[in-house]
Amino acid sequence: MNNKTVTMAHGAGGKQTSELIDEVFKAHFSNPDLTADDAAVLPAPKGKIAMSTDGFIVSPAFFPGGNIGKLSICGTVNDLACMGAKPLYLSCAFVIEEGFPMEKLEEIAGAMEKTAKEAGVRIVSGDTKVAGKGQVDGVFITTTGVGEILDGVSTSGDYAKPGDAIIVTGDIGRHGCTILLAREDFGIDADVTSDCAPLWPTVESVLNATKDVHVIRDATRGGVGTVLYEIAGQSKVGIRLNAADVPVAPEVKGVCGMLGLEPLYLACEGRLVIMAPKSEAEKIVEVLRQCPYSKDAAIIGEVTEEQPGHVVMTTEIGTQALLPQPGGELLPRIC
């Protein structure tokens, strides 16, 4: 493609639009189900399906450990996985700012191609719009996914039960910390990399070991703390955490200490919160630690009948503290 940047002509529906689609998107997304028609025609799964849509406006669009393209695939694939659904198909819509570098768009599409292949999902349709200079911050992506729910699996934030163990699949707060450092000049020299990752293979491994799983949630905006409050409210249960058991990477802990942040409220893009009967918990953790993105999986607490709707933390000195319910703008534009 001769153009070095995206122009308004690329969104006008003519020759340049066709070139953009063919030379960037079709080149990276090609598969037997990708269509040039107005809608993809696809074989329907035999059982129940899950469907999810997510918009991505992360700033900056490129960060240590990924970019907005990788994030757009991971975010929707992981939402499907949390419902016990094998991701099958994705559609994607781009809104691109006039003047956006074509080289960067290629890099984003390449990341989407690689991540979709790892997740085992096919991109089957899409849309491209070009907005005027200043109307969009670089590029925004919206992805919609469809997945097939495995037989015997039923997960929901409504299903947490007193006595369930609470598991996280790895160290927390990494993505939010990465974006914060990438966006602001704090003068902090910290080697923090986003945990952004497609998690269907991880969930599939757990569900192959046991279908007795009540809740699976990805701890994105608002982090683990926000997710726990959401589940406590949905299921009308209490949550008790052990601070000493919550895995936080030393570099993330150091940054949070300097900036006065709580890692529990920083976003993850490759971590799950799982609630399951205590009898299954050790087996689940053992399986998770064999998977590439969950080697630091840990049991961090339990679901209780006491104080429904609240999250209580047992501190490292043995006292109990009620975690504040998250509110306001914790860290903008992390996804």
C-alpha cells in the first residue's frame, strides 16, 4: 500500500477502502469463514451459545506486553470463556483517525491475527470507518464474539455459594500498572508488562478437570476487588480474603506503594477469578499452574454467609478490614 497514513478516502467506500481491507485486514484475517459479503453465513452450534461485545479505546494503543489489537481479541475471547464457551467466531469494527500510521495499523492487525490463532477463534466479518483528525484517539476497535458453551457447564456471578474457595489465576494488577506507567511520566523505572492473554485454553483445561465451577470472571476494569464486589452483590454473599495469599508481582507492588494504589483495584487482562467448592479448589489450582498464563494461581479466600454484599480482608498482621466499594474513575482507558 503506497499510503503511509490512513486518509479519509480509506473510509469512503471506494478503491482506497478496498485496498485497505484487502492489503491489511483480509491479509491478516483470512480464513474459510471470512466474508466479503454483508454478513457471514456460519454453521450453528448444536448446543447453547454465548455472545459478547466489547469496545476498546486503550491509551496508549501500544504498551509493554501488547497493543489494542491483541487486547481486542483477548477481551472478547475471555468474556466468552468465562461462560464456559469455546470461542468460535469474532466480528470486528475499526474506527480509525485520519492520519493514523499505516505501519501501526499493520502491527495491530498482525497482533489480532496471532492472538486469534492462539485462541482458536476465527474473525469472520468486520467494518472500517475513518474519522476526521481529532475525532478519534488513534484507533478504536469493537469486537463481538460467539462461542459454544460446553455441555454440563453453567457459570454466573449469581452462583457463588458460601463455602466456595476463591481462586485467582495469577498475579494481579499488572495491566493497569503497565498502562498507568505508559500514560504518565512518573519518573518510575519499573519493568512492568501487561498480563494481556487469551484464556480459553486455560478455562478449557479447568473444565476438563471438573465441571463443578460456579463462577468465572475476568478481572478487567476495576480489577479483582471490583469483580469480587460485583459477585458478592449478585449472589448476595460475603467475601473474605487473606491479604498474604493475594499474588502481586514485586514490581507492581513497588509501583503501587510509591503511588498509593491498591493492586486489587488495578485492571488485569489475563487473570480470572474462579469460585468453586473447596473440595475442587486444590485440583483447579494444580491444573492452572500447568497452563502458561496461570503459573502463579492461588486460593485467596472464601465465600461466606456473613456480611452479604461486602468484601472483608484479613490483613497480614491478622486484623480484618472492610475493603471500600470501588467508585469513581479508578484508572481511565485501560481497555
